[in-house]
Amino acid sequence: MAKVLFFLLLATTLLADALELPLRSIESVRSLSHEEAAKRHKVELEGTVLFVYSKHSAIILHDGTGSCWVGASSPLNKNIKYGSKVRVTGATYVDNSYLANIRGATAEYLGEGSIPEPRVARAEDLFAKWIDTQWIQMEALVVGTEEDGLAFTLVLDIAGKIFKADVPFEPDSEKRAAVLMQRRVLFTGVASTVVNDSRQMTDRHFLIPSFDQIIPIKTKTSEMPPPFRKIANLLQSDNSQLDAVKVEGVVTQNRKGRFFLRDETASTLVYTFQEDIYPPGSRVVVEGYPGVAPFRPILRATKVEISGMADTPVPRRLNPHAGIQPKLHNEFVELDCEFLGTVRAASKRTILQCRSGNTFFESNWTKSDTETIAPEPGDTIRLRGIYEVTTISPIPRIEWANGFRMHLLDNEAVEILKKAPWWTFNRLLWALGIALAVISLILVWTSFLRRRVAIQTKIISRQVERSAIKDERQRIARELHDTLEQDLTGLSMQLENALDEIGMVNGPTNRSLSLVQKMLRHCRLEAHASVSDLRNPKLLLKPLAEAMKESLEEKAHETGVSLDFLVEGEPLILRSTTQNHLLRIAREALNNAQRHGKATHVRCNLRYSLDGVTLEVEDNGHGFDSTQPPPVGHFGLTGMRERANKIQAHFFLSSNPDTGTKIRVYLPYSSPEALPIERKFP
């Protein structure tokens, strides 16, 4: 049962769609909402064509109930034109249109139709909803033309606002338009709406089927010759935009479709439809209608006659310190200023940014095809062109004028009076930057060189110092060898002779002389060791650890003692005198261990820490009581303490009978005798 109901519902829907009645009038189409029109309802109706778009791609159709746009699915029959009666079949359409229209249509030509009577529209109706795509009649002032390639476009002034009207091309379109220039007309056509992508109204334009629907309006004064007026007297209280006038003056600057005119009272802009370009200096008589424009009325010419040639117009000199000058609006002037740069440029149009005194302004420069000068920022230039007063106020009152711009024509409009100095601000900054970079490099190089020189100086000083020390040590060694050591040897020999002669006769004297002999022998050994150390260059050429290891191994080999030598930490270079004292302490400790302690094994540890260096010498000898003073004639311990005191190191002694002896010397880096002068810690 459910399936039967479903199929019945589906069949009913399909039948309703198949039997959907098409819309038969434009009024029914236009009354649809956007949502309904988007459903593409079928449309079948007959009507009269009011306007045919280019390439027969669309038409404006009127069926007695209203008008709407009809887009064709393919190009329409060539017989279809303005006034044709057609039968249209299509669907509703709303995208990018103000109200619902018809699209995807086919049109069948039925013959000639009946043109409806237009509805009269006034200025207040221009943006009313009802006027969209309707057949209307309005008054307007024809003020110009444009050509966009699709139609001949008239520029209309309706109640002071500019609108565009498209007229299909005709063989004599330009001639027929020329007759209408600057004249009030009554036109009949279709009011079309311009919308954005949200279907919001943004403007209005008109579609006029032909020039036959544009009728000039005759005024009371149209049959009377217009009176002469001075430019400064246009649109005063005794005349209006509807009153034709004559103005005589000299052309100061010209362009296609317009020129600037000067008489003895002021200057103004003249719009003309004629293709003729009136060269500057032409004396002309202009007939036309004055028009409202900011700061000075303009003139819309209906007729221009050349009455002669005057001298080349001389630009009026503009005082750069006079501020804004509204009286010179539209005047041909000359101004000296500073060129600042180009804001933007088109193919032949360049916008120059300039400064005159404390006033900044822009100049629109239209150049010719020939080569032209190119000013650079900072140049002093002379401009010759049209002076235009500007304002940011919505009401162009004279007291609210706050700027001006100039309109320059041809290459002669710009003349370079003085080139900018080479030393511009940017170049000065570049030069300062380069100079600072060079100075910085020099300072860095100087600092690096000074460091290198200081290092080399220290190296040379150290080498000189070492060389001097070596020479001095050699000298002292010779002196000690030639004097002290030989004298001590002589004394020792004399004491031995004396002991032999005395013999055992006098016991106390014999013991005293024996003690003296021991002291002399110790002095000889010390003197000999000193001479040996002075002549040994190890401390001058090698690090302490390497020199100490080599010296102690040599001493151990002489005495037959087993030696373990260990270095810990990162070695630092110490003062040569300090290294000498540490080495002598280590040698003396090794010598004492063998001579007095009868040691067979000695361990020597040289340890470098963050705070200082420690020397430890430990043996396995007999040892002694370290609390008792050393025996008479033993000076080794005393000498080691004295050497430690000289370098401001801490001396420690630990020994007991039958336990061996341990000597430790700690030298902090903070000691003034520890490091070379250049390596001292703060």
C-alpha cells in the first residue's frame, strides 16, 4: 500500500510539472520574487520590441502590461528590430538583474507591432522601482558622446546629474549627434538599471532605439541671437543654464572635444562636440549654454567660429607664495616648483608630484610621442598649464578651497631650470653608510692588528726574556763553577788534610771538623746542582710537566729509585722562576727519599685544578718524626720550605718512622708569582 501511494504521489508531481501553465504576461514575470524567478518558470507571451542589443543577443519586449529584458539562447532573427511583433518562449531569470526577466528564449517574428505610448518620467522618478526597463519619455541636456564599440553613447545631463544613453549605430550617427550637442532634448527610450553582484542598484542608463526618438526642445530664446557675455559674467543672476550666450576669447590650451578659453576677465572650459582642434592662440566666438561647475561656470558650445589668430598665449606668472588662488581657476599659468617624483603613469599620461613653497600639488602631464625630458627628484622645473582649484569639501565654496593641480599638455609644458645637486639626501645617506662601514672595518682591522702586534710583542718579549735569562743563567753558572764550587772543593781538601794530621788526638775537634766537612760536601752538592740547573734549558724551552718528568726520571735513574710520574688537569704556563722552584722542590724530595729514607719507590703527582697547581711527592722510605727539627747538617727540608715561601705557595709535610714521607706544595693561581704578567687572573 505504501509503495502504491509513493508511485501515485510521484506520478502526480510529474504530471503537475508536465501540465505547468506558462506565464502569459510580462506583469506576471515582473511580479515574481527573486526566489520564485530562480525556479525558471516557463514563459510564453507576445509583445513589441522596443530595443535590440548588438549582435541580436537580447531585446527589450513590451506586451501592454509592462516591459522586461529577454536574453536569447541563440542570435535572433535579423528581421527582428525596433517595432517588430514577436512570440517569445523562455524561462524566468533573476541572476544579476534588478527584477525578474526572461532568459534562454526563442523569438518568432510575427510582423510589425504597435509602439506603446511612453510614460512621462520626471527627475524624481530616475531611481524609482517602477521605472526599471520601462518605456519612458524624459527631458535632458546632451553634453557629450562616447564610443565603446557596442553602441553610440550620448552623455546626458538630467537635473544636474550625468547619465549615459546607448543608441544603435547608424551611418550618420556622428552628424545627428552633433546637431544635438549642448541642447535640451526630449527623448523616448528604456530606463535600464545597473546593479552589482548583490542585485543592488548602482546607477541608471537609457536605451534609445534611434536618433528619431530624440527631439530638440525649442525655447523662447532659440529663435533670437544669443547675447555676448564675458566669462566672469556667466551664470550671474540675470541669466541661467537655459539661456544661450556668445563668448569671445583666445584659446590657451586644447584637447579633443574641449578647449580652455581666455578673455580679458577670466578663463573657462569649453566643451564642444566638433572634431576640430583649435590651436592655442586662435581667437574664437563660441555660442552655447553655460553650465554649473566647481569654482567657475563652464560653457557647452553649440557653435564655434574662428575669427582670427592672436599671439601665442602667454601664461600668467603664478606667485608660489600667494597660496590658493580661486580667481585663476581654468587659467593658463606658469609656475616654478620642485619636482618630487612620479606617482603613477599611463601610456601617455604621467602624474608629477611637485612642491611650490609649502604647498604640495600634482600635475597631469599628457606627453606627445616624441622624446621628452625626464626630470629627476630634486630638480627645479617650470610648468606651463591649466590651473585647477580643488577642495575636499562636498560644497565647492571659494573659502573652502584647499589645493590645486595643473594640467600640462605636450612636452613643452615642462622645462628643467636647475638640476638637483648630485649630493641628494639618499646619496648622502649611502655615502655615510659606506663611510661608517669603512671606518668600522678599519677599526676592526686596527683592533685585530693591535691584538696581533700585542701577541707578537709578548712572544718577542718572552723570547728576549728567555734569551736574557738563559745568558744570565749561563753567566751565573760559570761564576759559581769558577769561584764558589772550586773554593768549596779547596776547603774540603784542606779539611781532609787537617783531619788526617789531627787523626784521633782530639776527639771533639775531630767531630767538629767532620761536621764542617759534611756541611761543605752539602754546599758542594747544592752548588753543583745549581750549576747543573742553570745550564739546563729545559725550563725555558719545555712546559713544567714535561721538564719535571724528564729531570726526575734522570735523577731516579742515577739513584736507582723506581718513579711513578702522573699529570692531572689542563697544564698552564707558569713563571719560569716559579717553575724552577717547583722543579727544585721535586728533585730535592726525590733526592731526600733516596739519601735519607732509603726509599725504593717514589710517586710524583702534578695536578692542575681550576684554582691552582698542586705538587705531591710520596715515597716508601723509612720516614722520620716530622714533629722534630731536622738533624744538624740537613738543609733539604728547610730549602724546600724557603722555595715554597718565595713563590707564596703552601708547603705541607707528612712523615712518620717506617711509614714513608709525603710532601705537598699547593700554589694558587692568585699568587703574584704563579702566572706570567699577561696571564694573571683578575
